[in-house]
Amino acid sequence: MNKKFSVLIKKKISKFNKVIKIPPDKGLSLRSLLLASQCIGKSKIKNLLESDDVLICMKALKTLGVKIIKSNNVYIVHGNGLNSFKVKKRITKIFVGNSATTARLLMGLLSTHSGKFYLYGDSSINKRDMSRVIKPLEKVGCFFYPKGKSTLPLTIEGTSMPLAQQHIENRGSAQVKSLILLSALSTPGITTIKENKISRNHSEIFLKKIKADIKVKKLKRRNLISLKGQKDLHGFDYTVSADPSSGAFLIALTLLIPYSKLVIHNVLCNPTRAGFIKILKKMNANIKVKNLKYVSGEPVGSIIVKSSTLRAINCSKRLVPSLIDEFPILFVISALTEGVSKFEDISELTTKESNRILEMKKILTQIGINCHSTKSSMFIQGKKNIDIKNNLITVNTKLDHRICMSSVILSLVTGIKIKVKNFETVNTSFPGFVSLIRSMGGEVEIKK
């Protein structure tokens, strides 16, 4: 993580008409590295996100003996096949930083690798629940120490005799589904996942691309996923497209600043990530997706946004898994839209880098927005005209990058003075965020 710093925003941004480039997708960047480590031969990854989370994942893989080099802006991963990590010590220590995706998916790979691995992270991730990892992987046959502990630091002891199992996924968690699939790659027999709450399907698409023996049977409102393990996988070429979750902050800014327009090219447009755009359209947003094509198995397109007069929304529970990362900025949009917006079945927000329901409620309440929340819901009484006072609002972000960026957008739209602490955490997903905002005309001061 970079040195700590805060940002201060004191005035509204003016109207703009811009074509911008946003960072590559973090989830796909992490998956490309992790899967490449299990393939035989060289994998070439273009447009890899060079954020803190991804660089820490890369360092973790190097700790496990994976050779990764950068040549002409392409990352080349030298894989040696399934279960090919090289362990030199009795217990291998692995730092995962702030990245829950790295921690959880890596545990999936380590669950079938003989040896003990001690995983630890920063103060934020060390508070996050890992029981969702422990239960399915213990079922496969690995062990976790200390017994009964459900947060990092943890030691995982992999098994050399993993057992194919039937798993049920009720959370709508792509991370849980993915770590089971990564464990299944080295497990003899057929592992199945009954996905009762459909979530992001990047891992399934990726595994199909590299010719893993995976099948997805679509049922009514659920999926049945099966993977036959111990099939050799071979090196691949992969291009990471732009991250729609990062784009959400700039889309929100455009919608809320009158007479503004924004174009973002080469954005990942996977349907399981399209909940944010779907709900914005229901709110009367002028947003379009054009020039759709497929890149590395994923749909990619251009997003065109124009400022819009929005209306309040009752968010469908079925959309929740497909916009889980966009809720903080969606709460900002709802707070500045006339009427009551309702969000239910969102308990997963309490398990992120921070309790995002509670933290966003604290921020919105300070600017005079009436919010009612529970552990699984948020009701926001939005209004267009916010009383701008001279008081400075300070946001303590709990090392949550999405709370940081949502706070900046809130200030740029309303003109309310906001100081956001620990803004360095934004580098986990969106390095260059401040520079991009400045290029669009926003004034952001950095305070050491």
C-alpha cells in the first residue's frame, strides 16, 4: 500500500463532454494470474490492471514459485500445471493485502496442494469473514488453523487426496463459487455447484476459454455447474477489458451534472455485471451500450452517458448480485434524486471492506439526507436541492476504496466540502482516479 494521504474537495465540477479511459477489470486481472499459474507453458496477459490488489496477488504467486515477467506491457506467466507451486518452507507465509478475492481464490488453489500456508492481510481484510471459504474447502478435505477461527490470519493445510463434492451456493457470491471451481481443478471426479443465487460468471467463462472440463446447465432462476478435475490446462493469451465497477463513479458524475456527456470505450459488458446499467435505465438515465464485441470470451462495448433527470427506484432483489460493488455510488445517486429509493436483500454489503450500508448512511445523514437502514436494507429519501453549509464533512473510509470514490463524487456534484481520509486505498482498484477527475475539470486537493 502507498503512503497514507487524504483528499479535499471544496467545489462542484462544471459541465463536461469527455471521452475517457478507465482501468482494466480487477476481477479478471486476478483470475488471469491465478489461472495462468495452473496452466502448462506461457500465458500472455495484456492490459493487466496494475493496482495494489493485483500487484499483491502477483507477489503472492511469486512467493509460491511462479515466474512472472513483464515485457512490452504484456505480463507473461510461466505455468507448470496443476498443483505446481514450489514450497521451500514448512509453513509458507503469504501476504494478501486488502484483496479478499486474492485471499479466497488462492485458498481454493492451496486446498489441494500439500503443505501449510499462512495467509494474512491488512487491518481491513483481517476483519472479514472467511467462514464462507472454510466450510466448502474443509468439505473437500483440507484443514484450517486455529480451529474455530473465521478471520485472517489463518493457516490452510492442503490435502493430497481431495474429494469431489456437491456444493450449494446460496449467497450469490462469485468468490465462493470461484474458489470451489479452482479447488476442483485438481480434484479427481466431478465437482458440482448448485447455484441458487446467480452471481458473476467470469470464472466459468474463463475456464471454458482455456478448455477446462466445465459445464453450466441453466435452470429456472438457478444454475447447475459441474467440473471434472485433473485435466491438464495450457497457456493462453488474454486481454483484460475495462472495469464497469470503476466506470460507475464517472457514469454517476455525468448523470448528475447538467449538460454533461461521457463516452467510455472497451468496457466489460457481461450480463452478470449489468445490474447498475439496468437499474439506471429504470431511473430514466440516458445511457446506452454500443459497439458490442467479444474479447477473450467476454462481451465488451462502449458506454455513452448523458446527464439525466432521474427518478427514485425500488431495486429488485434479483438485480442485487449483478451490482454488488456499485451500491455505494448508487446510494449517492438515490440521495440526489427526488423521492424514496428502496434497496432490500443487500446484507452482502455488510461483509465488504467496510459495512457499506452503515458507512454510506453516516455520510448521507451528514448532508441532510434522511436514511433508514437495517442489516439487509436501505431506504433513502432523496432530494435534488442540498443545503450547502460551510461545515467540512470528514469521511473516515475504513480502508474502503468504493466509499472513498463515492464521497468524492458526492462532493463534486453538490459542492459540499468533503475531506476523505485514507484515500491511498483507492489504489487497490483505481490507480489514477484523482488524475482522471482532474482531467474532467474536477478540483481535488491532496493532503499528506
